[in-house]
Amino acid sequence: MKQKILVTGGTGFIGSHTTVELQQAGYDVVIIDNLSNSKAEVIDGIEKITGIRPAFERVDCCDPEALENVFQKYPGIKGIIHFAASKAVGESVEKPLLYYRNNINSLVNLLELMPKYGVDGIIFSSSCTVYGQPSNENLPVTEKAPIQKALSPYGNTKQINEEIINDYIHSGAPVRAIILRYFNPIGAHPSAYIGELPNGVPMNLIPFVTQTAIGLRKQLKIFGNDYNTPDGTCIRDYIYVVDLAKAHVKAMQRVLDNPGEEPVEVFNIGTGRGLSTLEVVEGFEEATGVKLNWEYAPRREGDIEKVWGNVDKANKVLGWKAEADIKDVLRSAWKWQQKLREDGIQ
């Protein structure tokens, strides 16, 4: 019998790709999403790729009653992958209470329901933002690097939620957790049936790049060219979203099939390599042959100068590795943007 997995935020960018990989690995997936930053049509894309239409409920994880109804309607959920959260650094600086309410209450509600409905494990979508700006000697950053004071409310919610999970399981709660601290997910499924589709103005680099390339945005702004990096722009570890999704499948297998392991484990999920914003922009131009209209702009509050991950632990313990070539990833993002244009969406 297939194990049933609840994916919160499952119509979002990472959630939809993870649903595809879970289904292809033989899991039965139930998606919940409030559609605050995604569209229900994503379910159609998932079905086109896998041939399986996941169950979907339009539910806000911050609504305890509606959330519990999902567990009653779909008995036998064994694991949860929790993506549902507000996720834009800049917006979190402007609207901190929105971020604290959404990102913390949703997790607390899920954790409370897990023992009641016999859910064995949860994979928590965390972030490299918990490391803040690592010192040079801590780059590439390992899971043992010190957690630093968050530079944004978004980053702070990830830190707080990690603490909540640790405290809850330490109290004796009969559940296991794997915390995945991932770096910067980019790209789209090679089929171009699903990809990153933010509502409104994109907060992430790649959708802004592709929207500028196709003419939706007049100009791309690179925030800051005076950082202490080789070309003056910020450095990030850009991970292909399909590779990232596969890491969640490995983590779920570990949580459900290896009950003797540590009750809480943490893994960095990235490529182990840093790329600057300028390198990504120029790489996109090279990979696609499309020239971008871009300019430098002042630094943006909350942005970290440089961070990339040491992913040895995930490679060895989870048996997972990022495999995609950056040029192929950038081409997948462009293919997705072109499909949106063909479909009259953007």
C-alpha cells in the first residue's frame, strides 16, 4: 500500500516539483495550499507529468479547524512536507507580523495534529538564511556553523521554527523531523508543465530575469555592485528545483523507513558552489542567446553578501547529490517562461 504524504504549499514552486517526485517514487500525495502565491492550475501540470492527479484541498494551515478536517478526510497520512510559508526577504522587512503569523502558526498547528492522527514524520522547509552572513572561515557553510541573528523577519521565522521542532520533539512528542536548509532554488521541470509562477512582481532573481527577457519587465536590477566579492555582486548557491525536490523524497524515505535514527536531523541542500548574481545573469544570456536589459541598483535591505553550502552530509547520509548543469537549469527556466507566454498566462 502506498504511503500517504501531506504536502503543504504543494501548488507552490518547490511543492509542485516535490509532489511530482513523490508520486514518481510511489507515494500517495495530498496537497493543501491557500493559493496566496500560487494557482490551482498547477495541479493540471502535475497530472500531465505523472499521469496522477494529487488530491487537493484549498486550506490555510493557520486555520486549525480546516487543517484538522484534512486529516479526517484523508486518514492514514504518514508524513508531512511543510512548504507553506511566506517567503520574500524584502516583503518580510516591510510586513513582519504577516510573516510571524503565517510562518509560525502554520507549523505549530501541524505539529499539534501529528500525534493525534498517527503521523510519523515531518520534513521542514528551512533555509540557509539561518546562517546569516557566515564568516569567511565558515564558507562553504556546514550544518554545524553557528546560527546567526537573522537579517530579516523571514529568516527569523525559519530559525524560530527550527527551535520549535527541536523543543517539541525534545519534550517527548512521538514524531521524527528532518530539517532541510536549502539554498536558492531555480529552474523549472524539463517538461515546462510546472515552474516558478509568483503572483505580482517577482521577488526572486530568475523569474525577474526571464520576465525581463520576454519583455514583461522593462529592466532587471542587480541590487548592489560594491560587495566584497570578486565582481561586487552577491554570491548564492543556486540549486535546481528538481534536484531539490529529489532531496525531499530521500528525506521522507529516511524519516519513515529508518525509525532508529536521530529524532531531528539537519541537512544542507545545495550544489556546494557559489555563483554571483552577475554570473547568473551572464550565464542566462549565454545559455539562451537572449540579451537582458539590466542595470545596477543600490543594495537591498536584508540581503546577505555571500553564502554557499557544504553539502557533504546530504551526499553521504541521504545519498543525494545535485546533478544539474547550471546552463541547463537556466534554459529550463526560459523554456517555462516561453510556455507561459504560449498559454497566455504571462
